[in-house]
Amino acid sequence: MADLSIQFAGIKAPNPFWLASAPPTDKAYNVVRAFEAGWGGVVWKTLGEDPAAVNVSSRYSAHYGVNREVMGMNNIELITDRSLEINLREITQVKKDWPDRALVVSLMVPCVEEAWKAILPLVEATGADGIELNFGCPHGMSERGMGSAVGQVPEYVERVTRWCKTHCSLPVIVKLTPNITDIRQSARAAHRGGADAVSLINTINSITSVDLERMVALPIVGNQSTHGGYCGPAVKPIALNMVAEIARDPETRGLPISGIGGIGSWRDAAEFIALGCGSVQVCTAAMLNGFRIVEEMKDGLSRWMDSQGYKSLQDFSGRAVGNTTDWKYLDINYQVIAKIDQQACIGCGRCHIACEDTAHQAIASLKQADGSHRYEVIDAECVGCNLCQITCPVQDCIEMVVQDNGKGFLDWEHDPRNPYAVRA
Amino acid sequence: MIESLNHLPHPRDNAATLADNFSDLAPPLNDRQARLESSRCLYCYDAPCVNACPSEIDIPSFIRNIHQENIQGAAQTILSANILGGSCARVCPTEVLCQQACVRNHHQECAPVLIGQLQRYALDNANFDAHPFQRAAATGKRVAVVGAGPAGLSCAHRLALHGHDVVIFERCEKAGGLNEYGIAKYKLVDDFAQREVDFLLQIGGIEIRHGRTLGVDLTLTELRQQFDAVFLGLGLAASRQLGMADETAPGMLAATQFIRELRQADDLTKLPLADRCIVLGAGNTAIDMAVQMARLGARDVNLVYRRGHEDMGATLHEQDIAKAAQVRLMTWAQPQQVLLDDQGRVRGMRFERTHLVNGRLCATGETFELAADAIFKAIGQAFDDSALDDPMARELQRDGERIQVDGQLQTSIAGVYAGGDCTALGQDLTVQAVQHGKLAAEAIHAQLMLNVEAA
């Protein structure tokens, strides 16, 4: 079996599956249950200065798919609402009892050096393996100048990271907010400040839905609501892109990345790792299913690695980074055309109407003698956009077939149609 | 009650057990089930299910409305194509119509969207403050409809919608036709047929005159004179006979007659129970008869058919219902003789086995006897000729025994239309009759309005 153990920014863990800083890691009770279930590590829910934060009720809301599966979750919870002393005591004990697991402590204190200088030694004394700076929380704490209010200003990110590196010997992971326009600016700032790693993404500002009877957004507190932080499967594509942006940025190349955002299966994890992550963090999937999901994640990842001949995570970590590039470097001459497997086709007409109404009129609807319809791709019209394949409900019915057009590689930089092309 | 079965005992079960035996065959979907099931619809374009629906309901649209919690919208979509959508949702053989056409039957899933159940859900749960259709301004035209079955009711509603006044002449005490008198009790529970008629009549402009029978106290000649147009939805009122000795002996009965009694019975414990019985036939009526007798408590129910399972008119789904009720389906045997006891009552039937010789059904010569307290004939319905007995009615062109109509549902006599089972057009199904009624109403409306414009 493949070796799932990792050493991430100097932190060892038996597997790459960590629980993200969130309700599942709020106290010893939960964390011990997580370790019993087999999680490789946890990032303890964010500690702050006393007095502890106070939370409202209710706190979560969801965006549902057609079968009521949760596509995304939204929360308006703040950092821990327990005292610093209790948290530190529990962290010390848990680390002592579970020495082989990664225990990282998330921190958020005001943006002044004294505040960080005061809390860091306390955390270091617990025996924790590292700290994660919560520069991402987009609700509540940001109104008080913390969380994403720091993460959205690269200078602040750099400055606080440097304070932490100065006043603490533990590895420092900087957790980034996605509520910015260019994630690389924040990552570069963390890197300049001396961060040992970055983790991303934190949650995205969101309102999941509106109660149209009461005319108030969800989750409801009294007769009001506020925006929360969005997480779960729906944010995975956004997270993957931001991870890739950092992984392929020359300024931050090699900076360890802990991937977060909609990870619920071994495949999700493998995708984040392929785009450059050294560990992954999970929250929503565990909140919806319990800690036991780590069993299937570990088993699935390890079997897939075996099937690919990967002995350790390093063998494939970052393997997809080199193949992720700017649009201008894509091969303009590459061409695919849709091909419908008529044996598999069930005649729903979805490909036809999608292409006919909204794309390239490249799928003909041919009425048959028995009243049914046969759908055929008009090769000359097909631009290979994938839309028909996406809307087709049948697995493997529409294949995008690579065309041998005899043309060699040509990117936009060298395309004669580009007025700004690089002339050889 | 039923004279020819008066000598039989009554069901052993008490009223509560019997009521349970005749409760909803397919219980309705709850909100969550409906939402899940509606999410399975692929919203096909040129949807095969719509092609397969005789009444052309926009199925993908109403299912999408259900999924988006717009139940009223879903119901209106259904009713605008099929005003009897509620009973069709319950009695349609969806397994050979919309659900057979559903693309979800493909090999990866082998399970269609439950279109019938979703249609029922929409109509059961839509909560209209007022009738969802408004009549057009009165045209002053009057149309006579003969028969308050699905065809007649559908025709009347659509005519009323267009502003015409309609008088329905109905032989029976209640409107609804086969929905009221001819469908297995567990398929249409809680007096649904009457509730649906009440809903339909809410549109206004429709008067039903009960106890009036064409050919008895009504003639086509006078109807054509008194009204601007006539629609005939006569159905098939006669039950086919075996043409065999002792066919009227006590213990012999047409299945439709028994089903009618059962449907109208307030107290099921008072019905006759044929503990051992034979049902002759292979259509859905034969199945309805056999299953209902089994549910009354009969322990030995044999359904006998002269050909094979694959030739049965009853769908596989119907055959499964029979099997689940412990009905024995016997094939390749035809009646040879009614067997009577010394009091002249049915004691059984002798059958001869059949087979195909060069494609022709022949007796093999082998015979066997089945003991039975009663024999129910469900070998098909026939057109009752006595309805067309006046000079004008006799002029109607016929298509075999049935009334000939063109694509507009017009008969050979101008201004006289017909639809439903009394015509040979399409299948003998409730949903087909509804469609005929609707199309005939549109044709009548077009004709009447054309005359108005010309004048």
C-alpha cells in the first residue's frame, strides 16, 4: 500500500487529511474523536484574545442541489467562544496523548505586534506543531479589523507573518482569504513575511438564499441576517484555481500549500495535491457526514496511488501544475469534435436543444419514422466546446474526439492572426 | 342486489378489513418523494413522453413546475391539456404510454420517471381559490352532449370554456362514465370520480340531465334540431356474450355489471362472494374483476384466456397486480360448456385447451373442468345499437359497429360529432376519450364561430 504520511512545512502527519479550523476542531472532545477516527491532523479552531467571542443563533445555511444534496454551506460563526486558558489546556493534553498527529493552532488577534507577541509563547508552550494565521474569516471578525480585513491587505499579511516568525519558533501557515481579486498578491506577501506555508481557501462571502415569506436572507437571526462564509463542494473549483495560481507563480514556487475548499473524497484530495498541495484540510464534508469519512478518503487515495504506481504523495504532488498555463500558451490548432454513441443515446434531445439554442447549431435532430429522433453531430459546425457532453445525462455517450488536422502546435503568442504575436 | 348472484354468501371479512383491501392501490407521493421524483426528469426536448400521451400533456413542463414548488402551475399545465388529468393519473396504463416512452428506461437505469404519480401529486395538491379556467364571453350557441363519460365531460368543459352553453344527456344517476362505474375501486378511491366531475362543472355553463337515454327517450333528430351541434360520447354500453347455452343461469354475470355494483356499494360486506370463481377474458376489466373478487375474500380465482400471456390486452403491470392478489392466470383454454348443479346454478365450466395451427386458434380436443360458484364474462364491450334508432341516427356512417368520424371527430352528418370508445379512432382509453372530447369541442367551436363570422 502507498505511504500516505507527510511532512508538511516541517510538520509530520500519518496522512494528509487534516480537519480545518472550524466547529469540528473546537474542543478536545471533537478532536479526540477525530483522531480516533483516523484523521492525520487538525487545525484547532481559531483562538483569540480573552474575553472570548460570543456567537449568535442561528448560524448556518445551505445551498442545495436538485436532490437536496448540500452543494455549499454558509456560516456566520466567529472564532472560538471558549476562553484562551481552557483551549490551551486542552491543546496541551491532546498533543501529549496523540503525539503522532499534526496539531496546528489557528490564531487571530488584533493587528498589533504586542497582541501577537503575547499569545505566541502561550501557544508554543502547548507543544503544538505549528500555527495557522486566520486571515480569512470574512464575517464578524473582519468588522473588528481582524480575519479577512487583514488578509485583504498584502502589507498587513506580510507584517503579521513576520511578527509571528520573530516571536515564535513554530512553523507558520498563513491562511488566505479568497475574497480578493488576485490570490497571488496575498501569497507573495506571506512568502515575503517568511511564512513556512499557505493554506487556502478560507470561506467566500455569501448569502445562500432568501426566505421569500419573511423577506429575510438565511441564516436568520431574529428578523435579520448577514452575509456569511461559503464552503463545501460548490467552492472547490474556485479553490483549485487559487491553489494552482500560487503553485505556478514563480515568486512563490515551492511554498508549501495546504489545500482547502470542498474536499469530500479522496479524488478531491488527489486533485488538490496534483495542483501542488502537500496536505489537505476538510470541514464541510465532515460536518455533514461525521468523522468516519476519513476512512474512505484514506483507502481510496491509497488504492488509487497503488494503481498509478505512486509510492508517496511526493510522487504526484504538483504533477498537474506544469500543465496549467495561461490561455495565450494553449495550442490554437488542437481540435476536438463531439461524437454521439448512438447505441448509448436515449434520445432526450438535450444536446440538440443546447447546441441549437445557445451554441453552434452543430447537432441535427432527425425525426425517425417511429416518431423518435436521432441526434447527429454536424462535424463541420462543431467547435468542440464540450457543451453537449456536459448536458448529456448518459455517461460516456458523447465523446470529444481529437481530430488529426495535420497542424502542429501553435499558441496565440505565435499565431499570425494575433496583431501582437511574437515574430520569430 | 345482483339477482343472478343472490344465492351466494357474503364476504367473511368485516367492513374495516374490506375497506383496507380496497384502499389506494398506489398511494400518493408525499412532498419529498415528489421533489425527488421530479428531479429525475431530464426535461427532454421533443420529449418522447409527450408524444406517447394521447392527450398531449406537456409533461416536462409540469414536472419542472413541481420541482420548482409551483404546484398550481403544474396542475394548470396538466388540466389545460386534459381536464380529467386527475383520473387519468390514476387509471392510465402509463406503463404502455408516457412511462414506457420515458428515456430513463434506458439500460443504465431501467426505471422511468413516475409521471402518473407526479401528475396525481400536482392535481391533489394544487389549491385553486377558484376554477382555474375562465369562460369566454357567451356566444349564445348551445351544444348537446350525449353521455357524461370522459369524452362527453371533456368536450363539455372545452365548449363551456369557449363560451358555449352545454346540455349533457346522461342515462345514469351519476356523471363520470367508466370512472364512476367501471374502474376497479382501489384505482379511484374516495369518490374521486364525483369530486372530479364537481370540479369540472365549476366552469359553469354545463347542465347535466340525468336519466335520459338516446334511443329511449331521446333522438338524434330532435337533438340536432334543438341544438347548434351535437357530440356523441356513447361509449360501449353492451357486454359481449359467449353465445353459449345456459349463459343466463344464476352465477353467470358480465364483469362490468359486478364492478358497477361494487363501485356503488356503500357496504362491501353485503356483496355476494364467489369463493371459487372464473373470469373469462384478458383485458384490464378482466383483471379488475378477478382482483376485486380476490380482495373480497375469494380463495380460488381463475382468469382464463384462450390465447397466451403475450396476447393479453392487460398490461404486464396489470397482470402483476393479479398475480399479487393470488389470481391464477390460465392461458390457452376456451369455454366449452357452462356446468350447472341440480338447481340450475353455475357449478363450474368445462374448457377445451387451445393452440395455434398455422396462426389460427384451434381446440386441441383436450378438455378440463374448473369448479366455480360464479363465472364473470370480461370478453369485451360492444356498441349498443339501440341508441341509434331514429331516422337521422340510422343515417350515421359506421366503422364496423362503431360510429365513423373524421380527423376532426365529425360524423357523416354535419354538426354531429362523436368521440371516445363509440368511435374506432385510437385506443379505448380514458385519456383517449378525453382527447377526443377536447378535439371535437375545438372543431365544434371553430365551426360555430365560422358560421357566426359568415352571418
